[in-house]
Amino acid sequence: MWDYRAHLPVDNAANIVSLGEGGTPLLEARSFGEQHVFIKNETRNPTGSQKDRGVSVALSKAKELGVSRVITASTGSSGFACATYSARAGIPCVILVPADTPSARTAPMAAHGAIVVQIQGPFTRTADIFEAVRADPSWYIAATNRQMNPYQGDGTRTMAFEIFGELQAVPDWIIVPVGSGGTLSSLWRGFNELKRNGVIASIPKMVAVQPSGYNSVEQALARGIFDRDGVSKLAAEGSGETAMLNLRTGRRSDLADAVSAVEGSGGLALSVSDAEASEWQFKIAAQEGVFVEPSGAAGFAGLAKLLRDQIIQRGELSVVIATGSGLRQLSAIERPHRVSAPDPLTLADLGAFTRQSLPA
């Protein structure tokens, strides 16, 4: 990612905090027939998600500013990234998490030396904490949220540079799982920067994919709501259980930017169910060798709908952002995944296993 240092807000290279993020593979997919689909495999980042790009920039800027401690609020990926990059930077880190956050998500944060603080009650209360933090210059908010940290999104937008650099073409569609909206809006800014600089002549259509109960972008576009407060209110109305944990939204300020990006690009938003995400989580793993968590599988489920409804036409080029590794949420793997072997096991038995499928 730091090959694009000239486009990133860090003045002195000595302050760069990096673990080798970015430069992730762009893989041609085989799961969509003759459709021209590529997978931007962000699971290959150091902590397994695209959040590493933004957090690398955020912590580099923290080091440059000479802050003594950092804080963020997270239900998973950005918190893990913040803990990891803070450890690399040698800066103490505090992470606020909802009280019901699974220990499988908080343990890696603590393992990297972060102080994990459970917030009782609505997680939106963290906004009050951050307001207090802003008044103390010894603290630095390392959130992957443009309103809280204006630097981090510049890291995420390097995905746009990488996609164009490898394809040497502008995709017709970019499909992005959306939680807070920061990844989609940063990609949009990246492609717009390329266009302003005369590198490309057109912008991809941006597609936001969210869980069915948290489809604030889809609702905002349908109702013509584009202001920050209105979109935030829609996000706060989201409800229901979902296995797509990273896409559950509360009052997320970047969502308004995501709505603007979708509308401005001529794109669209849609929602998918847990069942659809689970189906594509297994398909992409088995057919592409890319293991995503349910949140990361949402983009593939969304693409399948767009192809089924012939919204994406034959011959058009699509890129799906595979946002987070399935290793981050192994609890989502519930279907049978082992077969019983006879004793003694023979070579013929092994051959029989390769000719049968595991239970669906």
C-alpha cells in the first residue's frame, strides 16, 4: 500500500507503521459462468481484512503527531487491526466494544496488548466518550470512520489504485459489503481521484450490499434521503440478528458518504439474507479458494442477485471486494464438515470420498 505514499497523509517515512498491508491479489473468478468477475482478496491483509489499510494510515499519523495513546470503538475487524498496528507502533491502545461481543473477537485484541473495555447499554454511547476524548490532546481516535479520523480513509482508497493498476481498465461495477460505509465511499474517492488526474475517463458503478435487517443505504436511496442525519436515523432503525456481524450498523456517519457514492456513480444498493451469505461463503471457498466470513460473503450473494436479475449485463466487468477472512468467525461454520472413515482405512475408501460431496 505504501507504494502510494505520495497519496497518503504521512510526511515522514520514518513514521510509517506497516505490517505489509495492501497489494492484495486480484483473482479472476470461476463461480459465475462466462461473466467477467474479479475478486479483490482483502482477506490477505495482515489481520485478515481491508481495515488494515485505514488503520495503518491512522497509526502512522498518530506516530507522526506524537500522541501517547489511541482509542477506537469496534465490534471486530477494526478493533483487531487497531490493536495489532498499535502494538507495532508501540502506542498504548484502548478498544471499546459492546458488552455482548464474543470473546473470539476480543481475545486477539487483548493478545496484542490492547485494553478492551465493554460498554454497557447502547453502543452509540461511545459518541459521548469520543467527545470527551477530543478535548484531551494526549488521546488519538483511530476509528475507521471519516468523521472521527480524516486520515484513515486515504489508505482504503488505495484499493481503487490497485484495481485499475492490475486490470489496466475501469470495472463496470464494484460490489462492496457495507457496514459503516467507509470502504465503499473510500473506493469511490479513489476512482474519482484517478479521473480528476486524467488517468481514467469513467467511474465504476458502486454497489452497496447489506444484511436484510440493516439495509439503510437501500432505504435511503429508495426514499431520496441523502443528508447525514437522515441516513444515520435509518441506520439506527436497523434490527434483528444476523451472522454478518461486521455489517450491523448503528449511527454510522460514513453511511451518508456511501449513499452519495452509490447515487453519484449510477450504482445501486441491495440486501441479502444470512442464508444467501452462507451459501456464497461456502461456494467461494470451495470454488475459488477464498475463505470469507459471512460479512465478506455478502458481496458475492449480492452479485449473484444482480446477475440473476440481469442488472449486470453479459460482457460487463465486475470486481467484488472480499472484505474479511472466514478465520475471523469460525463459529459461523455450522454445517457438517467431516466424514467417518472405516477401520482400517483403505486407498479405495479415500477414492470413494473424493467422488462424494459433504452434506449440504
